[in-house]
Amino acid sequence: MADESTQSITIAAGPTAVLDVIANFPAYPEWADSITSAKVLTHDDEGRPEQVRFTLDAGPLKDTYVLAYDWVDDGVTWDLVSGQMQRGQRGRYRLEGSEKETTVTYTLSVDLAVPMPGLIKRRAEKRIMDTALTGLKRRVEG
């Protein structure tokens, strides 16, 4: 798997409110600029999204892919099921906080199926993470 990137942001809301926005995948195109569509394919036994198909347009990185989610005590993790441009993707949103404030730590590792210069790949990853965290903050706090 490729190198991991990690970024954090503090959101003025409790972890439950933050996780509710994270779990509402069909709304991602409204706040996650690089995501042009997101469709829940399956749900787990507790009714939470289990597999989701995304379409991504992050400049040089464009892909349609499916992620499998695992809802854990302090957030959610995911792994790539299938993708056109990716061989692997592993990510996590870890939430820590109180009912008034949550620190969200986003960890992402992407392994592309096609060669891409490291600098371009890192810029695309940074853009994806920046957009996801700032969009999440705006969505939860708005």
C-alpha cells in the first residue's frame, strides 16, 4: 500500500453530529467538491452504509470506485473494493471530542493502478483531504 497522509480539523459540534454527516453519502456531492456522485450499494445489519460507489474528479485523478466501510467506536474506516484508477485505498475518520467540539483526523492511503509522478499524486491527495475536511466542517457547522 502507498504512504499514508494524515490531516486533522476541529469542528464545533459533537462526534454524533459529525458522524451523521460522514454517513450521509448521497449528500457528499453537495459538500465534498471532488465527489461528483455517491451511491450506497449495501447496508450492514445495523442499517449503516456498508458499500458505497463514488465518482471522483480531483484534477489529474478521476475515478469511479467502491469502498467498504467498517463503523468503529471512534469513527469509520474503509477499504477499496474496486476501482478503475486505484489498486488500493485505505482510509479512516477518527473522531475525538465532547458534545461541543470534535477533532476529526483523516488518514488516507491511495495506491494508483497507473503511474503518476509523486508530486502530482501528493498534490491530488492533499486536495482530496483538504476539500473533505473543510467541506465536512462547513457542512456540520452550517
